[in-house]
Amino acid sequence: MAVALVLASTVAPSIARAQETAPPTEVQPPEVRRPYRGLFGSRPAPGIAQALDFTASLYGAYDDNVYADRAGIALTGPLRKSGWFGGLETGLNYTRHTRRLGFGAEGGVGLTTYEDEPLFTTYRAAANFNARVTRYGSFSITQAFVYAPEYRLGLFISPSSVGTFADPFVDLATDYGVFRQNSYRSSTNVGYTQELRQHASLSTFYSLSTANYQANELDYINQSAGARYNYQLTPNAGFHLGYSYGSGRYPNAPRFNLSGIHNIDAGLDYNKALSVSRRTHFSFSTGSALFYANEGATTETGRALNFALLGNANLTHEMGRTWTAALAYQRSVAFHEGFVEPFLAQSVSATLQGLLSRRLRFDALTSYTKGAVSVGTTNDFDSYTASAGLEYGLTRYLAAYTDYLYYQYTIPPELALDPRFPPNLSRNGVRFGIRTSLPVIRAK
């Protein structure tokens, strides 16, 4: 996931320049093609070079059936129980950009309260910088820090990136607290893109993620680095060739540090509007990976080199002035915190979102993932989630909302290295509250 973010940020300047010189027959961006927006949360007007926004959300929530199976969990603090809880989240988001430079920073504080427990406080901070360092070269770097007072698990499916199979520890939202334990996390991503000629580019990246727990040997470090060459054969089709290496290790428990994943990133890319109105879009990309897996053995000597075909496909359809439906598929291989063996997973997801009226917004997501931890074994797992939400704009800067969330995963208990990791987790809950987004600075 971090790699995808880096690649997206490094190619963004190239996309922006391509749009500046694009002929009138090419597809217009969504903000131009579909300018209609709801009352709350409208985007800044075009031409804004500097912006500062204040956001806040006051919410209540109820969770039912937090654990499908509580057995075998090594707790270091109170287990999160079913019931009511509430909280407040606040944040500041600053962006500034010029023709050659871009900068952004954000920070926030979250407060969560549970029955018969002290107040939980979460802190987060992040910054990003990108620059056009040469006529055809661009550089980007992002850095993020999070402190959370809980051992938190998110979804194996990323709700913010359709079709993406994500690390369950990446998005540490207050909704996903399991039990009390301090954790400190950081994420660093660096990327550089060089346009070689009219239809070709070369991108390089490096990413580092760390997780540190109070007095625990299972602190975690995940690193990856690589390079990728892209060539556009036609306006809709191209190919890429690249290589990256990723590894996950436990610095305080070196006996768990095994070989990483060699991603031989060779494949095809395709992106095309399928309808005359250009409202239906289809894209896909292919790749491959080499990685060492257990093959059912319990020692290093029993491990073998394996090969996997990877890829993703996305289908998006725009309906009316605001509605969008999307279907996505992804096949991936990656390391995840709490495990030694790599995950080989396939996921499919669908989303629907749009405005029922100028004030009322609706969104829904459903997804399913199935795969195996290691290969050559019966260590299958599955995960699925469903969510739906309504947001009602009271004013341009204030909205009321309600969300429903359900997710569940099941993993064979003997696979988890971390004894705190619940092998079966099920969550069924509702969220409701009010949120605000106030523009403090708008400057051209």
C-alpha cells in the first residue's frame, strides 16, 4: 500500500503536465466533466494556491460481537467489550503549491471514551513535499507519525482504496481498538520520476514503516525499494518493467527474520473509456513476484522459492451528475505485521456513492478477500466487509452523518507470530455524529 502511494505521488506531476497539453478530444478530469457538488464539503475553487482547513467530528458509536473467538489471545490490557463509546477528532490540514513546488502538512488529536475506562488520546502528524527538480524530473517525500494508546486492527480490505488488500495495522482509526497498549508508528516514502521521452518514464521509490510497542519484543519494521520503467504504446495501452524488494523484520526477535519478496514487476497496463459518453472506464495492470515461503515446513531449510502472477482490474461507471459505481479486483503478495510468512491474496470489492439531493449523500462498500498465508499448505483465510453511510449537509460547513459497519476475518490461529493477534475477529456496529470542515485560509 505504501508503495502504491509513493508511485501515485511521483507520477502526479507527469499527469498534470499531460493534462495541460491534452487535446480537446481526451477525457476531461471529473471536476471539469461533473462540476455538480453537494452542499457540504465542496472542493476549493480552481486556482487556490494556499489553503488551511480545520476539521472536527463529534461521534457516538455502538459495537456488537467484537470477537468471534476470544480464545488464545495474549492480553496486556482490558479487552474491548461490546457496547457504547464516543469520541472527538480534530485536525488541521495545510496545502501550498506553485508551478514547481508543492507542500502539505496535517496534524490532529483524537479523544475516545469507553465505559469505566480513562480517556484515550491519539496523536497524528504528517507532511509531504514534491518538486519539479529538472524540466522532466520530479521528486516527492512524505512522512507520517501516529501515537495510539490501543492495539488496533483495521480491515484487511482498504475502504479508502477499492480493491486493495491492506495491512490491518495501517489505518489506525479509533473505531478499531482491541485492547489498551501504547503504540508508536511512523511511515516514510520517497520517490523520483524522470520522463525519458514523450511516451516513457522511469520511477524509483523507497518506503519504510515502523511499529514500536511499549516493552515488547515484537516491534516491526517493513522496508521496500525499487524502480519501474513505463512506456505508453498507444493512448490506452502500455507496458511496464521493474523490480522491487520488500521485507518485514522484527529487530528484537531476529529468529523470525526470513527472506523477503522479489517483485518482478513486468506486465501490461490498459485504461480506456468504454462508452461514447466516456462515463464507463476500464483499466487493468499485470505483474509477478518471487518469494520464499514455508511450503509446510517449520525450518529455514524447508523453505522454497515460489512464483506468483499478480494483477488488478478496475471498472468504473458514472451515473447522472454525481453517482459513481465501481468494481475492482486485485491479486497480491505481501508481508503483514504479526506474521512471518507472506500473504498471497485475491480480493474483489464494489462501491456505490452519490447524492440523493444537494444536502444528502450516500455511500456503500462491500468486499471479499480469500487467500493463503504461505503456499503449499492449507493455511487459507478469508475476510469480508460491508458498510453504508448517509451524510446530511446542515450548512456548507456542518453535516450530520450515520454509518453502518460490518467486517470479519478468519485466520488459522497457529499462523500468527504475534500472540495478541485475534485469529477470528468480527465487528458489527453503527456510528453517528456531526462533522465540520472550515476553510481558514484561501489564497491564490
